[in-house]
Amino acid sequence: METLILTQNEIKKIVNMKDVINIIEKVFYYQAVGKTLMPAKVYLDIKEFNGDFRAMPAYVKPLSVCGIKWVCSYPNNRKYNLPTVMAIIILNDPKTAKILAVLDGTYLTNLRTGAAG
């Protein structure tokens, strides 16, 4: 099986807010009952550019998936016609560590932020 690679445009065609709300509810439940591992974010502050990167790993046992989101927050990006927040997500099979998917995480991060609220 090949690694799935999805761009933001491809993700927008197949994922909507209703989908994200449903999965966020499930994952919050799994977190509440101790079926996830989610260590604290690791921050990499880039003060000279007024930005930071965050490494956010997690394992969701009932979904048999683990992964990491590498996300940045760069408030000055508006000057460059870029999003303030951008991300990439890598998902792995927790049994073998095989990379299952590489996803543009910017749109998904925006949906997740809204769904979590």
C-alpha cells in the first residue's frame, strides 16, 4: 500500500465541518477515557521573525493511528499574502511505523479549531 498524499485542495473536496465535528467528538471521548497518548507540544520559537513552530504528536489507540502535526504561527505572514497558521500532518501505523499519509494540515487545522469549540 502506497503512502497517501493529499493537498489542501484535495482535502477540501472530501472533508467538511460535519465530518470534523464527528471525529473530534470521538477523539475527545477517547482522550477522556485514557485511550490516547498526547504529550505536550514542543515549541520552537523563532523570535527574529516573530513566529513559532509546534510539534504535536499523538496516538489514538481505537483508531490505530499515530502521527504528528507540524504547525507554525507567523502573525506577520499577512504581509507576504500567506496564512498566519500553516501545518502539515504525517500519520503512521503504530504497529509498523509505516507512513500512512502526508496531509496538508492548514485547512484541517482551521476546521479542527472551529470543531473543538
